[in-house]
Amino acid sequence: MKIVTDGDIEEFLPVDDDIMDKLIPIVEERLFCDDEEE
């Protein structure tokens, strides 16, 4: 499984740091949830 880093996300979504601070935890939470379901 590919680990998503801040740099990877910024490549696709060049957004403000304030948005990133809210987006990163959501992405990480979904990745952990996906791992647990498998």
C-alpha cells in the first residue's frame, strides 16, 4: 500500500496550509480504517 505524504497530496491539490491541516487527518483516518477492514 502506498503511503500518502504531504508532498503527494500537494501535487494533486495545491491548497492552503489551513485546508491541508484539516485534510491530512481525514485522509490518514480513512487509510487506517481501510487497513482495519481488510
